[in-house]
Amino acid sequence: MNSLNLLKKYLIDSQIFVSLMGTFFAVFFMFEQNIIKTPTIALIFITYFSGYLYTKYQNTGKLFYKILVFNIVSGIISAALILYNHNENRLLKWAVIVVLGLLYDSTFLKFFVRRIPLFKIFYVGLTWALINSWLILPEFNPEIFWISWLFITALVLPFDIRDMNSDTVVTFPQLIGVQRTKYLAYALVFVSLMISVLFLKADFAFAFYITAVFTFILIYFSENSNRESYFSFWVEGCSGLPFLLIMLRWLIN
């Protein structure tokens, strides 16, 4: 039990886990496009990690100022990574995504995206999709965009089921009920899977197929009464599963 508590404290609560899963999801597409670059992987992780830290700790008083300093340093490192290894165009893409993240949930703004009823799931999917299909690639890839946007949007819905009794902004479980929300998530994952089958290389499409099956199961068993770890570890882990599966397949072969 102590080991599980430590895992939760230092891996999940610290935002390292979700940042790793987001990075793994992007690297999955980088492998598929055969454009693996270590500085880009570092950039993706730093961007996710600093963004999730900002969102979680922005209302924590003195601690937030430490997070803010950390984020400023992370921003400088990210800009240096981009300018040294890429170009100004990549820096502009990264800056757009950072601004989108700030607009999502910044309490210093009078209005931010998270306050819009039902819109949160699509916006989170948008930012992840832009990283996978635009930031890390020389040119925008619409197929990777739609695969990422649909899949991540679907993964946000179980979290809305988890929070349906505490959310102050209307979400899909509150509006249409838990079961219909699951149907919506199934549909989004299915369409994402169909696009992956049509446009990804065979090994990568197969890895995404296995991921989709696992995701369907987790959506099916998503309930408001589930433990926090069900969502923050298992559901969150779905985004990193395609990369882990493709690595496993290559190791076996």
C-alpha cells in the first residue's frame, strides 16, 4: 500500500505520468512518420509537464510563484531547444499551442475556455492533436490530427463521468447521462480507429487497434464510484499505450 501511495504521489499527482503519456502518444506518431528527434521529444515533455503544473497549482498562493518561475525557465529551455534544433516557424507553432493552453484554464482571465459548457473535451483534444499533427511535423498532417483529436476527446469523457457530481460547468454526463456519454466516447474512438486503419502503417494501425479495444473496455467500466486510480492511471495510460505496444512488437521481432 505504501508503494502505491508513493507511486501516486510522485508519478501521478506530480503530473509526470500524464506528461509521459502525452509524450508517448506524440512519439508514436513520430516513429510512424520516421522523424524521431531527441530534442523534439524533450520539448514535448517539457511543454506538457509545465502546462499541467500550471493548471493544477495556479490557485495555490506562494507555491504558484515557484511553479511560475519553473515554467518561465522551462519556456526559455523550450525556446532554446527549438531555435537550436529547428527554426522560427517551429517556435511560432509552439507559442500558439502554449497560448491555447493558457486560454484553457487561467483564473487571471475574466473568461477562459474551461468555463464553456460541453466545450472542454474538444479543446483538450485540440491541443494534443496540434502537438501530434502540427508541432512535431514539417507540415500539418490532417489524418494524425483527426486520429489524435477524436481519441483524446473520447478519453476526456470518463473524467467527466468521474467529476459529474462536482463539476460546476455543464458536462456531457450531466446533460445526457452516463450511458449516452459512453456511447459518444465509443463513437469517437471507433472513428479514430477507422482513420488509423486507413492511413497509418500496418504495425502502427494494429497497435492503435489493440489500444482502442482496451479503451472500449475502460470506457465501459467507467463509473462515478470508481477509484481515482482507475481514471488517473488506467484511462490516462491509454494515450501512451500505442507507443508501448509498438515498442513491445519491435522487441519481440
